[in-house]
Amino acid sequence: MEATTVMSQVSKPDSNGGGGGGRRRPRYRIETRALSYVLPPRGASFPWGKGTNGTTEEGARLLLRGVTCEAPPGELVAIVGPSGAGKTTLLSVLAGSADPSRVSAGEVLVNGVPMDAARFRRASGYVPQDDALFPALTVEESLVYSARLRLRSGAADERARELMAELGLRHVAASRVRDVSGGERRRVSIGVDLVHDPAVLLLDEPTSGLDSGSALHIVKMLRDMAAARGKTVVLTIHQPGFRILELIDRVVLLADGAVRHHGSLDFLQSRLLASGHAIPAHVNVLEYAMEAIDSLKPDVAVAAAATANQERHDVAPAPAPARRGAGYANSALAETRILAGRFLKTVLRSPQLCAARMAQSVLAGAFLGSIFLGATDLQSRLGFFAFNLTYLLSSTTEALPVFLHERRILERETSRGAYRVSSYVVSNAAVFLPFLLAAAVLYAAPVYWLVGLAREPDAFAYFALVVWLAMLTANSFVACLSALAPNYIVGNSVVAGLIGCFFLFSGYFVASRNIPRYWVFMHYASLFKYPFEALVVNEYGGARGGRECLATAGGGGGGGAGGICVLDGAGLLRQQGMREGMRWSNLGVMVGFVVGYRVLCFVFLWFRCHRMRR
């Protein structure tokens, strides 16, 4: 078998979703040989190279110690052991998702050839312990969108329907994911990674949190899938019951990162009996082995693995059709369209993003307008412009948890080669453009006329445009930070802190000429500066605004009869260092902020996802 034919020729399933069509399915045997995986000491910043004997520097922790095991096609393999034994670490190594720089010794083989992790991930499915799904989508939509992203056009919908039948989900096809049971939700998670008919399926604790009946149903489904379709199925499980154990072909028993047993349960029982153990009748063999795990030494486990290898029935891997590289199933444009459709449904069905946001825009506009009702004096209107922008820029933080939830799904899907990161960023922005435009108009209409700003239609249109761009700027800013924030608490704190700094350096509280030189950069980076100047120029610039008297001397204020006008609109702009030309240049800067933050969001997400695809 040539080395270039194993993982470089990963085939896609046929249009019928089954991978049949007259050709044999690719079948993969995964093996680890004396594999050691190390957790570097805290604060270590350099990559860890491979050692010769698995030794590590002081402070490092070995998560896996000389692990030798295999998972052949057509069998259900369970990685078991007590908490902290290294089950999830071993599974992530087998899935090609672990950091290769932390492998201090040993190797992972696929059909006898060193694993090409990037290409292996495209041929496999990996189901994490937590269900990374869109709760607002239906079960059918979750599978359909996943299939459309992973398969060629024309095959997706049919494959999703077949998968619903195979997973026993037809009766909940129209139910939202958030409304189905835990077992059904777990089957949806499995289905999302089965749409492209992978030859290898790896699952982290698929029975966690489920009742015994649901857990048994899922394991039986996986066992039937492995036996009937020749798939390599590997799962981690903490403490399987007796009926689940009957479905498992072989186990990899771990303790302290080392293999204590690798092989069938019958072989495990014979080892225990040979060691002088008497297994009680009411205790299953695996449960007893975990209690007596110290008697199963790691050096014996290696011999046991060799015995198991000799007893296996080899299945030769089927030759896969040649493939010109590891491309995506769809073009970038098609990916953007599919992702935009999925995200649009999520937005429309999320109350905090859609109905509540629209109602909030109307109510906030009416409330703020009633506070500044008919305000005519200069200070009141400048105060209105400042508070107006404070509301607009701070009210978009409710999108932060949505971005963070989507990021988990993005990392999972892009790590398996479902689509490009750029397609996600563009589709996300495309959905928010019309959504925030509607919110901007609903907010601007009541507040503008209640405050009594300039009556010209073009002035109102410009005001609404500034409001829209301010919302888009804040949304892009939050999206950018969500790509960096480790969690919601940190992200929300950073967003709130920076918004406050931007407001402080906007030029409203402290004139730009009075800002210390070492803080001037914050003035020009402020998200408040440019929309604030645009609103002031819109109200007090132009032919109409330039003639409006804002302050008088020797008579009634506001240009009353008998007074001398000492400040008009043109004078205010000169006083504030503004000019009529800023009307459009400020809009250009705001558009630049929107594009710039989206580009930074893409860069941060790309590096985050690229790190997972190494």
C-alpha cells in the first residue's frame, strides 16, 4: 500500500448520501504506538518536540503514557476509565484534533501510514461532549444545513431525510432543537457529523447525562452502524451498564494515562481470573476491573494489545478514488448563501435579537424623545446627541452571547472542513445589514421628530443613516472582540470598558485640543467621535443650519427680538473644529470602522480555527 493513497484520496459520499454507487467504502484502521502526550508547564511558550522515551521537563504533566491501541473498521471501540484517566485526550489525538506539538513520543497511524491530521478530519466525524447546535433551528433544518455545507448541491436534502430515518428522528423533524429530549438532541449532534457519511466516527461521552434507555439506544445505533457499514466507531464512556457492554466489541481501559487493558471483555475477564480475582456474579467485568485496576499493569497491557492484534480479523482498506486535494464541497458564494440563510433563521427566531430588539428600538426612541421633547437650546441638543450615541453603541452588546455561541459551532465545523471562515464572516455581516437598518429606522423615526430636529426630509434621512452606521460599527466591534474573548464575562467587561473609554475621548466632555498628547490616539479611535460630529454638522451645518442663531447678547436668548446674535450654526462648527465637509468624511470613517472590525474579526477567527486544524 502506497503512503500517498491512504489519506490523500479521501472520497466524498455519493449523491445518494450513502457512499455506495458501485464502489467500496473507504475503511480506516486507526492505531497508536507508544504514544505519550504532555501538558506543558504553566507559562511555557515554546513548542514541545518529540522525545525518545516520553520524558518531560520539570513541571510538565504526562496525560498519556506510552499508549498502544487500535480501532479497526466494523467494530465499536470504547475508551473507558476513571475520571482524569486521559479518555478525552486520547480521543482528541485519534480525531486529529490534539496539539501535535504536545506529542512527546510515539505516533498515530491510519491504515499503517502516519496520520495526515488535516485530511483525516475531513474523512471523519467528531462529536464533542457538549451539543454545539443552534437551539432555534428544527431538527430537520439542523441536518439539512449541515448536509448543504458538507455535500455537493442536489445531495444534501435527500441525505438529511435518510439520516433522520436512520437516527430515528422523523417524529421530531419539525421540533426546535431546544424543545427535544436530551437523547434526541444527542442524536442530532451525531447526525450533524454523519451527513457526509464519514468512514470514521469518534464521540466524546455520547451517553453523558442521558437515562439508561436513551444511552442504550444511542450505543446500539452506533454498533449497528459500525457493523453494517464498516465504519470505525470510537467513543469514550465513563461507566457503561451491562447492556451497553454487550454491544462493545473491544475496550481500551485507561488509568493515569496508561493502557491497562486493550481487547475484548472476554479477554479482560480471563486476565482477571488468571490473576486470582473472583468476579462477583452481580458485577460486570469492566466495573470490577476498574475497582481492581492496579492489578492490571501497563507493561502487561502492551502484551495484551499485541495478543488482540493477532486475534483481529483484518479488513483491507478499499482503494478510494483519486481526489485533487482537500477542497470544500461548495464555492465561497454558495457557502455564504447557506450560512446567511441559517443565521437569518436563528436571528428571526431569537426573541432577544429580533422581536425584543425591534420593540426596544421603538420604545427607546419614544422614551428618549419624550425626555428631550422640543429641545431647542444648544446644550440640550448636544446632550441629546451624546446620550443618543451612548444608547446606540451600548445596546448592541446583547449580540455578544450569540457571537460566542456561534464561535463554538464555527470552530467545530471549520475544523472538519465544512466551510471557509471568510464565508461565515461575510454571511454574518450580510444578515445584520438589513436587520440593523430596520432597527435604526424604528428608533430614528420617533426620536427625531419628538426632539424637533431639522424638518427637512434629507436631514432626517441623514440622521437615520448615521444611526444605522453607528449600530453597524458597534455590532462589528462586538463581533471582533467576541473572536478574542474566552467567555461572556470577560467579553462583556472588555466591551463595556472600551465603550466607556470611547465616550470619554469623544470630544464631548473634553475638547480634542485639551486632551493630553499621549491620549490623542484614543480621540481618533473613538467610535463616538465621528457619528457625534456627523450629527452636529447635520443639524447646524449647511445653508439652513449656518443661519440659525444659537446665542444672543443684549436681548432674549435664542435670537429673540432686540438681541444681537453672537453664535450661529456656522460659528458653532468653527468653535468645535468642525466643517461642512465632515458630513461625508465622517460617514466614510464609520464605514471604515465597520469594514475594519469585520476584517479583524476574520483574522482572529481564522487564527483560532487554523490552530484547531493544525
